[in-house]
Amino acid sequence: MKIIPGPASKQLGEKVAKFLGVEAVPLVFKTYPDGESYVRLEGTVQNEEVAIVQTTSPPQDTRLIQLALIADAAKRHGAEKITAVVPYLAYARQDKVFLQGEAISIETVARMLKVAGVDSLITVNVHQAKVLAKFPFPAKTISAIPLLAEHFKQKGFEKAFALAPDDGALWLAEEAKTVLGDECGCLEKHRDLYTGQITMKKKTLNVYGKTVIIFDDLISTGDTIASAAKIMRELGADKVYAACVHPLLIGDAEKRILESGVEEIVGTDSVPSHVSKVSLAPLISKFLKEHKSG
Ligand code: R5P
């Protein structure tokens, strides 16, 4: 097996190659003056099983095209099997027609990757796992929540309350609880499909005087975490932390979250940023090792 670290996940891809003790294929990539992407493999992939590591956080469209171009280049130059390792899978939230006239964006993305040469895909904490069943190739999601919870445990946060912002994310808090050992629970969130505005309902939870860690798959505008943190404060939580797999942190999300009373945000290198304190490299390497053909 060889790893191709894509331009959006160069460090993560190189780490994965190191963990696996395999070659990281160098890639030349550039952007033309008109904005088009260019890629060229500098190593050989002939008869190799390859894994392209490329996240698709903003700028999503550019990163998706880069991934498709890398897959095309690898297939064209003899790669036997191509696995796309896409820690943050863009467009995964548009997984159904919510309002009449919409596209199912994630299905379009999957078909595009298939045409480019992708044979299978691995992502991390995709918004809804069931969406992967509709992909035109085998696709799996793995969870980084135990790694995030372990990070907090190592820092002495054993017995923190694991909170999910809504019942759809409750399983994330439950997973964290298996590492942290205390209680878990969730709030109730509603999002207006036209304005995108969220409202969060207060619920009675046993957080008084406790440290609470809010777990979510991603932080985009920060509205979800900020609203949940405010409720935790009102319920008497002593300290509130935020943990997410994909720290997109759009605009002033970080500022708003910290202003809502969150002590610290911890994310993974799914989306490289200054809050990406946990690396996905061990998780991805383990998965690739266990699922390597032959
Ligand atoms: C949505 O259901 C997701 O799990 C996240 O809670 C959401 O996308 C976070 O978005 P934001 O940071 O904009 O509230």
C-alpha cells in the first residue's frame, strides 16, 4: 500500500504513511491563475493499492476537485485500488431532499468520485452514517469521539459529564461516556430550514457543579455549541468544554463559543487549525491496516 497525502491533508497523510511504515507518494499541486487546480504524482503507483488522504473542508469544491484529479491520476498510472480517505466529507449534511426542488448533494459527490476512479471511501464521524449506504462503492465512517474523550481523560477530566447538543448526536456523548465514565445526556435542538437559525430547549440534566464537555461532529458557525454552553451555565455547570471532530470554525465561531462560557475547544486534524489538538493518524492507520486487501 502507498499513501498519497492530498494538499488539504498533507501533514495527516504523511503521519498515516509513517504509522503504517509505507511510502508517501509526493504530489505536485498548483492553482492556475484562473483558479483551476493541477496535480501530478511524482512517485509510481503502478499495481499498488493506494489511499489518498484529502479532507474536504472549505474551500470544499476545490478540495473535492483536487481529490477527483488525484484519483484520476492514480488510476491512469496503474493504481490497482484507490481508497479515498476523506476525514471531513463535504456535502454530507445535504443527504436528502429537505425542501422541494433541492439536490441530494452528497450523492452527486459520491458519483463524481466514482467516475474519477475511487473504489472505496473512509470518512470520520460523517453526519449520518446511513448516507454511505447509497454510495456507488463501499464507504465507511469511523469515530474519533473515543480519541477526543481520551484526550480529556489524559488531562484529568475523568468524570466529566458528556453532553450532546441534540438527540441525533446522543450516541457521540454515549461513546465519550464509555471513556470518561460519568453521565451523559443531550439537549433538544431545532433548526429552521429556511433561515438556518437554531433554537435550543433547556432540559433538566445533572450537571450542577460539574465539568461538562459538549461533543459534536462539527462546529461550523458555533451557534450550536454556544447555545448549549449557555444552557449548561444556567444549569450551574462549573466548567464547560467543547470537543468536535471537524473544527470548521467559520467566521467568528471561536470567539462566540468562548464568549458563551466555553473554556477551551478541542478538535482533530480532520480540519487543520490551532484547535486541532488530537490527530486522526492512529485511527485512520489502524483502519487501513485492518482493511488492506491481500
Ligand atoms: C448538525 O446537526 C451538526 O451535528 C452540528 O451540530 C452543526 O452542524 C453545527 O453547526 P453550527 O456550528 O453552525 O451550529
